[in-house]
Amino acid sequence: MTSLSIRTVHEPAGFTAVADYFSDVWQTPRSAPPLLPETLHSIAHAGGAVHAAYDGTRLVGASVAVFGPPASKETYSMLTAADRGLGSYVKFAQRDWALEQGARTMRWTFDPLVGRNARFNFVKLGAAGTEYLVDFYGPMADGVNDGDETDRLSVTWDLIEPERDEDAGGPGDREAAPPTHAAPDGGPLARRDLSDRYVWCRVPDDIVALRATDPELALRWRRAVREVFTKAFADGFVATGMSRDGWYTLTRREAAS
């Protein structure tokens, strides 16, 4: 990387470049990107923000954000993507913009089976998973989600609090907690500690690759993790961490606050 720069986009050529970048990430034809250039232009014109990250002249990341309800002081990140290692730069640029506009929190959704994104959101940024959304988008015809049910975890990021220590370990003793569910691969899927303050849930190593090679197994993982999360959220838990070996930490709301 020679010279990373991140700026908000205001011109049609920039919106087209961002739309093309999103098409490449989500593996859709450039004629059918996740968000059309004219949609991006309208979002920016309405007071939202389209950020583009450049390494020299090469586009290496982008994000799109809009505002939530007026009283919420909240922004909503619709799409964010970046080349490996650059995601935090794009998110922090979004945060700076949101704070300048008076926002205090930011929300977005992501696929809970993508463990690397969970670790980025919870460990790197210090956000929390506050709502589990079953088949949120319905069927999607792209190269990433095609053939799967589109469960999403809604993330809330406090823009005022500092991010967490990236190397901090999760609370509780996961290995001492009894298993409560079996995973599709035969190993433990979830554990719940005897104090009932923490639940841990495991996800597959690479759900995108698994979806491409064995979609039926990927769907079994989806539904197994869904069962754990929906029960835990109904019981008052939020997602607060992700270990390097693919285990979520879910914490009771009173313990997480």
C-alpha cells in the first residue's frame, strides 16, 4: 500500500466506481450491483455518505451510510467492503463522518456465520450484536449468498466508547461449560455456563467456501446456529465477542452493560 486516502464521493464517476467495486465483492454482474450508481448518488444527495478508499488511484474499499430516525442520533451502514486489512480504516472514516453529523451510534447487519467479520465487529471495533434477524433479505441471487437463507446479526456500535483491545480474551471459562447443542460436524456447537451469564456458539471455519462445496451442510449449520442464537437472544443475551478459533461469546445484557 503506497498512499491510502479515504474521501466522500460526490461525482457520478466515483459512484460508478464504488458500484463496480461492490459488484466485484458480491460477485454480481456490473450491470446489476448491490447498489446502483444512481442510488448511491441519491443517498449522498439526501445527506448520507458514500466513502471510497484509494491506494493511489486503485479503489480498495467503500462504504455507504444513511441516517436512522431523527431522535435516535444513529446512522445505519448499508454496505461496507474493503481489501483485506483495510476494513478498519473505512469504518473509522464512517465513524468520523457520523460523529461530525451529531450521531452517537451506528448500526449494520452481517452474516453471523462469517466468523472473521464477527471478530472484526466485536473485537476490533467494540460493537455488539443486539438483534438476530431470521432470513432478513429472503433469497439473494449473488455469488456470496446464493442458495442460503439470509439470517443476519444486527450490530450496534457506540461511536463514543473507545474500541476494545484486539487481543483481549473473552470472559468466562468456555471449556468448563457443559455443551448444550451438537454441531453438524459432530463436535460441540454451543455451551452455556452454570452461572447462566454466558453462552458460547461455534461457527464453521469458512461458510462461504462450505456453501460453494456443500450447500446442504452449510444450511444445516445455518439452522443450528439460528436455534442457539434465537433462544439466547430471547433469554436476554447479546453477542459481545468472537474467539480466534470461531466461538462467539454471548453475554447477558445486565452483565454486558
